[in-house]
Amino acid sequence: MLWERIMAKIAVTGKGGVGKTTIAAGLARTFGSRGYRVIALDMDPSPNLASSLSCSPGEAATITPLVEMEELILERTGAPPQGGGMVFKVNPKVDDIPARFGISCRDGVRLLVLGSIRTGGSGCFCPANALARRLVDHLSGTADLLIMDMEAGVEHLGRGTTRTVEALLVVAEPTVKSVDAAGQIAKLARDLGITRIFGVVNKVRDGGGEPFISRLAALGVLPIGIMPFDPAVQQAEEDGVPVYDLPGGEGIRARIAGLASALEERLGPFGKLSWEKRS
Amino acid sequence: MLWERIMAKIAVTGKGGVGKTTIAAGLARTFGSRGYRVIALDMDPSPNLASSLSCSPGEAATITPLVEMEELILERTGAPPQGGGMVFKVNPKVDDIPARFGISCRDGVRLLVLGSIRTGGSGCFCPANALARRLVDHLSGTADLLIMDMEAGVEHLGRGTTRTVEALLVVAEPTVKSVDAAGQIAKLARDLGITRIFGVVNKVRDGGGEPFISRLAALGVLPIGIMPFDPAVQQAEEDGVPVYDLPGGEGIRARIAGLASALEERLGPFGKLSWEKRS
């Protein structure tokens, strides 16, 4: 018998360009500054979470993509499929993986990167996602919170472990297409057995978010926040700098802190606050 | 020996949220209104090109996704891989496919849809992309111009036929990340042998596009246009209506027309204007 901390796993999803990476990075830093041990996992084949997390560019350049550690991860999490079966290790040793392949960024956030598409025609990104799912299934105990910055859509999300908290944060803009995309994501997530599907409408101008919040709710996404359009975020995007540490970043920091608290309330106990019996 | 029209194939790509679908739809309609026979192919697993093309919603609901016609397409374009080899048909009969599986939208544009992810956990979208590539390789002669609205990234683009014109139009916003993503796309496209890589910077405010145009050029993307931020486009997105037919749509129509002319000049002869010797 073993007592183990519960790790919450949140995937930040949504249509392209809605602000997933900014929100994922902000949440990771907020939870990190609140004392949680946070792993941020960049699942985008065109990864740029490091920059939004204010990781040192020098260190970011040294990060080992998980896809390049495929053999080691497969060895640790179980034998690859052979013949008709698959052998899973129940207590694989993976707790050194975040330390070995990640880098430390501000507020104690540990960044892992799945990998990028390096060569045109080099193949499909699905096996890389399968590898990530496998690793994530085994990461419990290595941190309090895992925040995954996904590429658009949930086709690669797959089913996680049901023992740990599973949640999706779907980011939408105040446009019909992005809210409908959020609805499609929620539908696919439910197919995967994910029941905690939260939504946030980002970049709202002139207090116009309400109809989109209602539409999200009607599509099965539980709205937990509206974030106004923030010129400081737009300027930072234009300049290619992380908004979080800028003098103009107070607004986004405060709003992300509110979003983090809303998530904290709804995710149930996780991390250093609670322990779960594991047999 | 056979004389056949050259079909130009343009893939519209870029980071999420930059305006790919709006521009792809606008180009398709502009070329359609100029008398070209245009096929628009929605490659996004969360397809919404029909709406931007102002196709009738009733008809759009009846469209047959190409993935559901997999067997027929494989049968027409060659036997599926068996043993060690693959048999391609040189002159497969595919010219009825756009007519059978597409719908007609305004300005004579014929819309085809690859398909959507309908169920979470249903699998990888790579085989669907392989099917589309195979079909596209054989579509020459069925239209003058094929415009593909891609999902973000080029990992699914694959190598097209070299006999026909190949071009990428990479859409970027005035942000460092989206221009860097355009650079990554261009790099991957070159790996695939695509040499005509054009770029447009969209949603530019206050005449601030120049640094991004220069950066695009430095990354190997040939800039052919800057499009200003257009409140009418944003309003239409919020309302979920196609901007092209709105009273406020003159601006975007004029700018897309300019972009179409720039492409027409640079693509070389295609469609009804020219014929190519085929042996």
C-alpha cells in the first residue's frame, strides 16, 4: 500500500489563435507562485510555451524533446506492443524524467516539450502524442499539477488515467466559429470520458462576452471566466516578449489569478493539499 | 500524347487564428468570379470553409466528406499498398469526384471537404490526409485552380505532384510568433520540394506591417501583400456570418482581389489560359 499525492492534469485547448499558450503559461506561473509543484508540457508541434513562460532562451535551447527520448520512456513505462499484448509497469520509475528532460522556469515551473516537426515529410505526429499520453499516465506523484498546452483540437488528447483529476480548459474568442470549435472539443472530450470541461472567453471587447458564455454553456462547456481584450497582451505578442513580466502585465496577471482560483475551487483537492490511497 | 490544362494548387497555411479560412474563401470566390473553375478543399478536421464561402447551409449539410468515400477514391487512384508495392493508375477517372462529392457555392466555387473528427479517440487524422494527397495528385484537369484551406502547420501537406504548379500562401499576423511559425512552415515546405512560398501579413494596425514583412522575407517567404485590420471582418466573425457579402465587405473584397492578382502574376500560367504537353 502506498499513499500518493494526487496530481491534477489540465489540458488547455481551443481553436488556433485564441490565447491558449498565454493562458496556459499564466496558469502554470500562478499555481507555481502559490506553492504547487507545476509541470508545463508543450504539446504543440510548433512549440513556443518556453517563451511565454519566460524561461531563459539559453536554457530553452538545451531542452530535450520527449520524442527524442522515446526509447527510454517506452522502457520505463512498459514494453512496446509485441505480438498480441502489452506489458505495463505498475510503478514505473519516471520521476526523474521531468528533472532530466525539463528545464526550470520562473515561479518554479518545470517545462517539458513534446517535440517539433523538424523535417517536412518526416511523418505523422500521432506516435509522438501516444508517447506523451503514456508518459503522462505515469507522471502522478512527480508534481502537483500538470498543465498541457495543446495544439488545436482534441484528437490527440486520448484518455488519461481516471484515478487522477482530469480537466479541460477550453479557450474561446468572442466569435461564433471559435465557440463552435469549443463545443466540438467538448463533445470529443466527453467521448474520451472527460467530464470536467471548463471554458473561458478571451479577448472580449466592450463587455460583449455574455452571448458567447451562454453559447459555451449550451454546448456543454462550464464557463468559469471572461477575460477582456488586453492591449498589453497584443503589444507583447507583436514584440515577441512574454507579457507576464512587463509593467503592463498587471491586468493579465490579475485575471489569470482569478481563473486559477476558479479552477482550484472546481478541480477538487490536488497536490500538496491531499493524499489518495493507492493499492 | 495528351494535352491537358494545368491546374494550379495553392495551400493556404499559417498559425491558428491568422485568417486562413477568410483568405482562402475570398481567393476562391475572386478567382471564380474571374472565370476560373475553382475547387476549394477544406482540409481542417474542424471544417468551416463552407460558411466563409457563403455556401447554402442546407447544401453544406449534405456534403459527403472525402474520408467517407475512401474506398471509392482508393479504387480510382490505384490499389492500396499490398505486399511490397503500390500500383498507381496513370489516368484514373476522378473527374466526377468534385461533382459527386462537392457542393456548388457562390461565384461557381466547388467545395470539397476532407472530413471532421467525429468521435474522441477515433484515431489519427494522418490517413485522411494521405487520402487527400492521393486524390489531389490526380485532380488535374478537373479544374483550373485548387485552393486548400489547411489546418495549422504543414506536417500533413506532403509532396504534391511536381508536374502541376505548387504554391503555398502563408498567412501571418503582425506577431513574432505567427511570423516565426510562417518561417517554420516555409522550411518544412522546402523540405517537401515546394519552392513557391508566398506570404501575406494580415490584420495589420496603424501601418505597422513592415518589420513583419521584412522578417517573413528573411525566413524565405516571399511577401505579396499586407492586409490591414478590418473591423468589418471582426464583426462578421463575432456574428458568425461570411464577411464577403456584407455591405461592409468592400474593403476585404478589394484587398483579396489585389492578393489574387499578385498570385495570378506569380503562379505562372494555369487554367483556361494555358495548356501543357503531357506524355
